[in-house]
Amino acid sequence: MSVQGQGRALSESLKCPKDFVARLPGFSQLPPEIVAKIFLFVLPHPSCALHTTAKQHYVTLPLLVQVSKGWRDIILSWPSLWVRVDSHTRRRIWSAALERSKLSPITVSMMEDDTRFWKKSLSQIGRWERATLVCSLKVISDLNERKMDAPELRVCTIGVGHDVKENVTLDLRGEMAPKLESLTLAGIALRSWDSTVLTHLQRLALYKVHIIAQDLMLALRECKAIVQLSLDQLVLSSEWAGSPVLPKYPHAILLGSLADLCIKDIESDVVVTLLAALETPRCTSFLLGSALSQFEDTFVPACIDYITSAASIAFASPARIEFICDHFGPKLRVRCDDRTWQFKILDPTAFKLITWVLPTFKDVLNRTPTEVAFDSLEGDHALLIHEPGFLNSLPRIETIRVGLAIRPKMLAALISALSRPQSGGEWEGRWLCPHLRHLHIEADYTDARALMGMLRNRKKSAGVVNALETLELSHESTLCTKTFKKIEQIAGLHVLRRSKAKEQETKKHNRVWAEYWTHIFEETWSMYRMREVSSE
């Protein structure tokens, strides 16, 4: 298909105006700045091959330079194309990048020890904008010893690829990196740091970091502008040879800008102490979890107190409540007009914990539309179906979504629970999810009799429960068309069999985009190969 044909298909898939194709220039007619942006988009993906006959070749600047004089002129005159410096690439490429990028801020990525690469990159530290250094302790020591300024550094990730036995001091002062917004440290034993580097940070992530407990608390107090905070598998100690203990902090630590909090795989007593010390009035995303081997009863009430305090703001005027259970555990999401809160607990009893919190906001739950999505029900999470106390605690469930990963037994249990009034216990005679209006099933559900029985029973009980308005089944469902018609006749509802056409349209859209750009690079690759053959 020609470039114009690709453009026409693209126009149709995007439903663009008819004159779109006429306005679509050939690649060679695009302005240099547009061509440069296209190159900039493609270059970071080394697995993007140019042609099926040359899978071993990747898109690189030296390769593109040889395609044509026009491309060569654009690439050599556009410094922004040379801002990525990666130790994985050949020496002549990253050397050329450092030279061609001139004075532009650069992105440095060092995933393995390379003395020449490191020395050359370190000499340009004044131009670093982003730096990812997963390397040896010697490299980190060099950073401290050189004491060179990094005025353009905004995002910094420093870690080592092995367990560290000795202490590493990062001498990254605020005046050295005044624009630093994101700092990630991994696998480092951190003895001390300059607190001024934390003042303007918006994101701080510590992963497997050895740190003195008191230093951690003092550091958090300095994070005035922090928006995202992630503490994962920290190793805390009162002294370097002491026991891992986090002392109770006498004063609350106010993180007024924090929006996303993640504390996981840490001893439960540490989590409890942290939650007691932190005040996060604007936080809307919570992921909490203790190390499962260290799970203690104190973790549950601490999480309840913390979430209840945070949720009191979220539940003040909610527009919609969603509960999602996926492979990573259950999470509760509260949507308001201007913000969305998300609560997630990493623990075997997580769904029970959230259930204990919900009764505090019973009045709000009684009037707020709720959506429940089951993407996975494994192990203890299966009790969400077998023990309906949780679903009963969300009285205004209007939508239930069942994902592909749900096992047939779990789906059958859900359909059965929705088919008749409950028996036994405090919910005797009450219907589960009486306000249910929409049921979406992505999994292949084959028990047509149970499905029709559920729909028929709920319709007969109109006035006590809502009759379903929408039933959406996957296009892969093996239920025949005749069964679909019976369901519509019995229940009188709108049954959506997720059409293949809709999904195929999306795939076509993506395919057209891919084919359009692939065609361009196939042509350029052919030009390059022809030049090679002619030169031989």
C-alpha cells in the first residue's frame, strides 16, 4: 500500500475530514522540525527494527545519517536528537552524542560498569537532566569526591546491582542540584544525607535502602513539597549494628502536598509508627502493607485509624465509589468531582480490613453509586463471593464487572449469590446488590440456565430489587445467538455481546498507525540497502 493509501486508511479509521488526505504531505516534504520529532520518538526504542530482512539492525542515529543527505543534514543539525547517552550503545555512538548534543541537557543511563563511559559522562555532569546509575560503589564514590554541580538535574536514580555491605554516603546537596524533582535510591546503605536536597523534591522512592531510623524521620520532615513517597523494603536501625526499630516521633510530620503514599514490605511495627507520625491531608492514593512474615495485630487497627481519617475527607461528597480486586490485591477507589481517592492494602486480610472501615461511612455508602470489579479472585480474596458481608457493606452497587481471570467456580458462585435472597445470618431474606443495574462479564460464561434463572428471579422481584438494564458478555462467549435472544425476551433487558467489530476497529486503528510509520522506514531502509549494494 502506498503512503497515500496508508494516509487514506488512517483518515478513515480516525474519521478525519475528507481533506485530511490532501493535507497529508509525503515524508520527504515534512518540515525538518517535524522529521526531527519523529526521529526523537523512534530512537529510544532499540527493538524497533527497520525491515524484516534486517532484524538484527536497530534504529540508530549513525544508521539514519547514512540514508540520505536530507536526513543527514537534519540529524547533524538537531542537537536535541543526541541527548540520550547510554552505556549499552557503542562507544562511538555515545561519544558522538556527547559531542553533537552541544550545550543541551542530556539523559545519562549507565546500567553496567564502563570506566571510559563514566569518566566521559561525569565530565558533562553540568548538563545532566536525567541520570540513571545502576553501578558499582566506586562510581557512587566518584560522585561524592568530584563534588561537581548538576544545575540541570531533575530526575536521579542511583542504585547498585548487588547487596551492599558497607555504608555509602551520597553527597548530593541541594545547591548542587537545585532543580532536583525526583530521587530514587535502591540497594544503598545510606549513612547520612544533606537535608537541603529534599526541600524541593516532588518524588522520593527508597527501595531496599539501609538507613538509620532517626535519619528517615528527619528526612521526611524536610520533604515540604513531596507529592509521591514510596518506602519499599527499608532496613531500619537505631545504629548501624543495632536492632531495626523506629522510635515514636514526638511531633507529627506534615506532608501537605503528598498525593501518593506507598509503604510496603516493611515490618508492621515500623508501618504502625510511620502511619501514626504522618499527616497527609491531600493524599488521595494509599498503598499500605507490612512484611507478611512480620504481620501483627497492631497493623490492622493502625491501618483502620489511618484510612478512616483519610477517607473521612474522601467520603465527604463522593460522586462514585469503586472496589477493584485484581492480581495485586483489593483496592477501594472513591471518585469525587475534582479528585479520586484510592485505598489499597497488601495483606491477606485486606478485604476484611476495608470492610471494617466501610461501616464508618454507612450513610454515605447508602446514597453513593458504587462499582465493583473482580479482575482476579485468588486465595483469601475468593471469600468476597463466598462470604457476602463485604458486598452487603456496599449497598448501592449499581455495576459489577467480572474480568477474564475469574475462575468459572467463582463466577458461578457470584451468579448464584445474585439469583435469590440470602439465607442465614443478619442478611436473612435480603437480596445481594439490590440496586444492581449493569453486569459486565468478560470471562467466557457457559451456564446459560443459571444466567437466565438469575435474570428471571430478579425481574420477578421488581420493587424489591432493580431489574438489570444492561448485560454485557464477551464476544468470545460460547453462548449461542439463540440463547442471547432468549435472555432478552425473558429479562426484557438490553444484552450487549461485545462486538468483534469494535475491537477490530481499535486493532485496525493501531495497525494503520504502525503500518504507516513502518512503511516510511521500510522505504528508507531499502534506500540504505541499495546504497550498500551499489557501493559493493
